[in-house]
Amino acid sequence: MFIGGGRASNGISSTTNGSVSVDLSNSTVDAKSLGLKGAQAIGTTGTDIGTGSASTTVAQILADATNTGSEATGGFTNFYFQGPGFAGANKVTVSVNLAGVTDTATLATAVNAAIQAAGNGTSQAATAFKNAGITGAINTDAAGKKQLTFNSSNAAFQAAAGDRVANALLGNFSSGTTGRDLTNTVTSANVGTLATALAQNVIIRIQGSGLAAPVDIQINSNPTTANALTSLSSQVANNAALQAAGITVSVPAAAGSPITFTSKRGESFSVAALGDVANQLGLGTFRNNTTTGTAFEYTTLTAGTAYAAAAKTDALEFSIAGGTAQAITVGVLAADTIQQATDKLNTAILGNATLTAAGLVASNAGGFLVVTSSNGTAFRLNSTAATASAVLGFGGSGTAGSATLTATATDTANNVHFDAGGESSSGPYAFTSIKNGQDAQTLTFAARDSSGAEKTTQVVLQNNATARNARSIDEAIAAINTQLQQSNDPTLQKITAIKFYDTAATSEKIKFVSSLSNFNVSLGAAGTGSAVGIGAAADQGSVHASAVTNGGSTADISSQDVAQSAVTALSNAVASLGTAQAVVGRGQNQFNYAINLAQSQLSNLAAAESRIRDADLASEAANLTKSQILLQAGIAALAQANSAPQQVLSLLRG
């Protein structure tokens, strides 16, 4: 506001060039701003874990053997939390000690003790979790039913069950007191003869289930199938990332049974293989680039043997970035040169839209056929022709490879994540993995800080030689959250990408949440215009504004535990109110000063004007007097001049 003149001096900000600036952006006094209302993740609506329930009390849930049998550590149940600085692979595990827990009151106490212990960890994620100020409490709804809840007044977050016990405590039952099962499995085809040796290095890739990046398990060539199974089991058990994601493997003791990969997180995951050309492990027959190659995929592949002209029809299978196998056939004649064979292979590739989009091009070098992606797309190749019919030099397995085996949920109604109400949210959006090197998607995040300045950052999702960060929904979420946190901007760091479970579509989606009142997300379109990355075609190419979700927490005094939390919230609210009052009071003082300054300036102006007017009257009076004197002097001089001739005449008469 512009009020009067004046400017700051000696570093004191009062009025600057006649303006008064008062920042009230952090001085709101509503319930949310004072910490009395915030984000709240609440158990399933309508359920009851209180003593008023006939069959689902806390004590009954903990007495259910099926529930307790799912615990990773006996006597402890796990909850997982995601929020700003502790999302994706950095989510925080809260392990609740159930000793002494008999009802909702003791449950809330145990949960808060576990939350405090997790927040005191040494990792950056633990510190961020502690700063989020999440607490556990018991909600009593209008019908008197009780649900476990988690609350935060200063951060958006998501809570998730880690086992059947946690799921049941959140009111997510499969039947009776039993919580929903979180087990997802991936099952291979039957394992082959255990004494058979593997011809190439085998790489098994596992991704999903919260993994920030795919995990590759390598089994060196020449071990027997039995030894390969032992190595696989050992490597999975000792891989920290897989253990954190809750993924285990069970291998058969004899041929004719499958390998089973299991996740205890209730999240989708996939398993794919490379190098097992005889399909001994039942995971597919895609070839390694060399016998001892260590990369799961490649952007250039040279045939293992030189081209030898023959009247044969070869059959090839390509998997683009783990996608569904694309089959082509190439028929060559006995008289065909390697260049003619190359041309025929290129013609077959051009006849397949998926392979063309991947930029695959065949060439020849020194008598060997070479397949290369011109845009950096990663692929696998398999020759499904019988060895006698394989003429292009890529070998022959005689069997079709499996591109990727995906997780099968044991409970399709599974719902393990609980999103907080009262937070600002954008989405959810479908996610389609980016497979082609040219399909980069740019996301732009924008939000205003407390001064009103707009803060922005961009994240590029891609799968090419520059970066491979969008092969799975988990990898994309990790890339987004890493970029937001590395922006080092406190405003942008409050935005978090999390998974959303669309139970109607039974699919995982992405949404963005924040404690900010509003923020924007712009979803760019991929390079080829196909709807890959985040968002359907209708979502891409547009800016999406966030909106506050329904629900949220309020201070409560229904029990001792939540009453103590309410007292703490009220104490913090009083401090926040005092800060707001100080800002308002300072502003009032500045306005009063400016008004008094303006009034003083007006008085000084009036006085100055009066003096100016008085000085003008005096000057005119002086000028009048001067004129009168001059006039009188002139008259006197004229009279004297007129008397001189008369005097002369008088002398002449004499």
C-alpha cells in the first residue's frame, strides 16, 4: 500500500518511498494453519477395532494365528510411510511392538512409540519422517466405531500396511478378524533337468514392488541348473534392495517344478531373464549378447556366427525394454548375399510398428549381421527357429522366449495403501512404461512460496542412453521424488509422488500430494505422441492444478493419548497464533507510523504554503511603497523643474 512519503534508513524498514509492505501469507489463523487440522490417513470407513465390536477388536485381531503368521518378526507388525523426503525406496518402516497391546489405547501408545523410534534413525529419510510430525491416534466416528488413524499438521503422506496384522488394524479384513493377504507371486515354467549346464551367463531382472531401479541377479555360465538355483536363492536372500522390497524366492528341489518369486508388499512386480537359451529355469530364452555378457539388455547385438547362405526361414523374437515379444520371420535363398539377407531383415523389421518405433536397423560387418537401435532403445533378441533353420547367425532355441513374467496377486481386492485426506492432491494418472528411446516425457512442477514467488522444476522421464528412469512405475516415482528433493527449494520439496491404487481398474497409478494449498503439474507428451509415461492421452499436454482432498484431522480429546496430542497441538497453535499476532501488530505499527508521517507532511505542507503566501503579500506591499515614493519623487522633481523658468523671468523683469 502506498501511504505518504518517507523511506527506510539505517536498515529500518518502515515506509519505503511512500509504500508499506506487510506479509501476512504465513499469518492465517484457521485450524489448518494453527496445526489443529491437517492430513489424516484413516482406517477403512465403517470398521470397528474398539471394544464395542463383537468380532474385530484389537485383542481378537492379535489372537488370529493367520494374522500373526504373516509377521516378518514375531510380535511386531509393520507399517510403511511415504511423504516428502521419505518416499519410494526410501519409505520409512515403523515396526510396532505388540507386547502389552490389548485395546485401542495401548495400540495408539505402541504405534507412537514406534513412530518416534523410526524418526530417531540416522538416515535422511528418518529425519524427514520425523519432521513430518506424524502421530497415531484412534478415531471415533459418528456411529461410535473406532479406527486407527495417522495424522500430520505439516506434511502430506501415505500410510501402508506391511502384513496381515497391520491390514486388520486398519480395518482391511478378508474375513472375520483376518487382514487381507499382501502376498503377490511370480511363477516360472517348470525347471529343466538339474544336471544340465547353462550355456551363457544368465541375468534375471526383478523390478517393481517399490524398487527404485531394477535389480539384476547374475548367474555365471557353465554351472548346472541345480547350482544356478542355489546361486539364485542365495543372491536374492542377500540382496538388500530385494529384502527391503519384501521379495523372496523359492526354488524347487527337483526338475519339473517352477521357481516362485514372492512379494509381501501387496505391490506388482515382474521377473524377466536373459541368457538361458535352453530355458532351464523356465524364465525365457532370450539370448545374451555374448556368452559371458553381463548386461540384461543391449542397444547393439552382433550375431554369434557368420552368415552362411542357405534356403532357410529364420524366426526372431524381440522384446523392447521388457515388453511383449514381437515375432518376425526372414526367409533367405541359397544365393542371397549377406547384404540381401540384411535387406530382408530390415524389411521384416519395418513391417512391425513396435520394432520400427524402437529404431531397430540391421547392418552387416565382416560377414556378421548386426542389429542396432538408432535411438538408444534397449532390447533383447531370441531366435525361435530350430537350430537347423537358423541362418542369420543369432542361434536357434527352437522355443519361444517369455518377455516378462508379471506378478499375480493372491487377493485381487487387495488395498494396502491409505492416502491422507486434507492434503493437496493432483491426479491420479495412469502410468505406461517408456520403452522407446525417443519417447521422453517432461514434467513441470510449479508452486508459489510464502512471498508469492513462483518456484518451478522439471523432470524428464526417459529410457535411452541419457537416462533410464521410467521402465516401471516405481522407477518413475523414484526419479521424480529425487529431482524434487534435489531442487533444494523448500517449497518444491513439499511435493511428493506416490502410488495410488485404483481398485476399480485393479491398477497402480501415480498421484502427486503436498501440504501446500495448491501447486501445478504439467504433463508433457512423449516424443512420438503415444500416451506413454504419466497420464492418458487426454491428460498429457496440459497443466493440472491440485485440489484439497476430503477429510483431514482435527484435535480430539476422546482418550488420554489423543488428548495429550491435542494439548501439544494447542500449545503449538498458541505459539503460531502469537507469531501471527506479532506480524499483524508490526503491520499495524507500520501503518500508524505511515499515517502519522503523512499527517505531519500535510501539516508541514500547509505551514510552508502559508509562509509562501505571507511572503508574497509583504513583497507586494514593499513594491507599492516603492512605487509611491518614486511617484512622489517624480512629482517633486517636476514641480521644481517647472519653477526654474519662472525664476529666470523674475530676474529679467528686474
